[in-house]
Amino acid sequence: MYLTKEVKEDIFKKHGGVESNTGSAEGQIALFTHRINHLTEHLKRNRKDYNTERSLVKLVGKRRSLLDYLKHKDIERYRAIIKELGLRK
């Protein structure tokens, strides 16, 4: 499986803030980004996998809403996570 316990722990250590906080917006955004990248690669090989395509669109929406929340809550944290993950802007 692509998302093992160790990979999740590593993502949350990098982006989760204090003591790998799994509930932080930055940690969740980083996890969603990792999953989105994986699903994007899968869809490049399997173009007709519509269930995965739907899952990808839902994940992108969730990440977008978390990014909007973070943008309104604390613009500096938003800018930092955008830059760190290499998302647009």
C-alpha cells in the first residue's frame, strides 16, 4: 500500500507542527496533497477509472476548503504551506 503508517507519521512530523499534530490544517493539507499526487499518477495509467477520478475531485475539494479556512484564519501559515508543498501561487 502506498500510504503506510511510517509515511503518514513522516508527513505529520514535517507539517503537523508541535509533536506531529494529526489534526492541524497543515498536516491534513499535506496528507491530502500526497494522496492527490498518488491518484493523479494512477489516473495517468488508468484513464477510464471513473471511481478514482471522482475520489480525486472530492479530495481536491477537501484540500481547497482547508486551504480557504487557513487563508482566513492565518494568512502566514497559508503562505508557508503553499510554498512548502509547491502548490500554485
